[in-house]
Amino acid sequence: MKSTESPAHYSGTKCSQELLRRMSLMGDVQNNSQSDLQAAHDARYEAGIRVRREVMGDEFVDAALSRNAGSDGEELQRHITATVWGSVWTREGLSRRDRSLLNIGMLVALRATEELRGHVKGALANGLTREEITEAIVHASGYCGAPAALAAMKVAQQVLVEELGSKPEDE
């Protein structure tokens, strides 16, 4: 066993000096970290609000933000915008189209029909077709159950008719 691995390593002058050095560094980090953390959060929020508007549309985002302005939900909206939209949706590895397809499946599973409404619109904006959205819900029914899929399909059909019009007869 090396001396650095023994319990004795953690006592004595050498260890105390190292501890003081690290604490000093932490103090420097703490002093700088508050402003750095705020700047990083602000940057993620700005990236998130941009992506959120591009995917969900200004009307949806404005309604979500104004509905929560001045309430307990305001901080949650800021947090979701910064973390989900500013950190997750901006990652490489999946296209926005793929992320929208995943969201439809997850929202079906969660029976989150109000969120699904906005994400169906977002999925259309991200290039998913009526058929792909419908098929995603049908596919989810096998894993999430008929009640969840039926509730989701009701919402999706409403959005699809609002956004695309009635389904053509030949489809």
C-alpha cells in the first residue's frame, strides 16, 4: 500500500497544506462561480427559448410563459426552457425530427395529452408526417395500452385537422 493510500496520509502537515490549498481554490471558484453559473444558465435559457420557439411556435411558447408569469410556475418554465430546450434539444446525436418522434411516444406513455397537443404541432414543424405521427401512436398502443393511445389519438387528430385539414379520402 502506498503512503498516499493509507489513513495516515490524511493527517499531518502535508495533508493540511493540501487541504488549505484546495479550500482556497474552492473559495476562488465559489466567488467566480455564482456569476459564471448565472451566465451559463442565461446562455442555456437563450438557446432554449430560441429552439423552443422554432419547434413549438411563438404562440405556444408565449402562452406557456404568460400563463406562468408572476406565479409559482414561472421558475419552472425558466428551468424547463434552460435545461430541456437549452441543454437537451441542442445536443447533437438526434435530429429534431427524431426527438419529436420520441416525445410523441413518451407523452403517449405518460398520458400527457396537453403536452402532446403542442408536441404534435412541433413534430409537424420538424418534418414528421401525418402518417408517421399516427403510426407512432399506434405503435405506442402496444406498449402503453389502448386507453393511453386512444386519448393521444384524439388529441393528435384534433391538431392534425387544425394544422393540415381533414385527412384525404385516398389515404
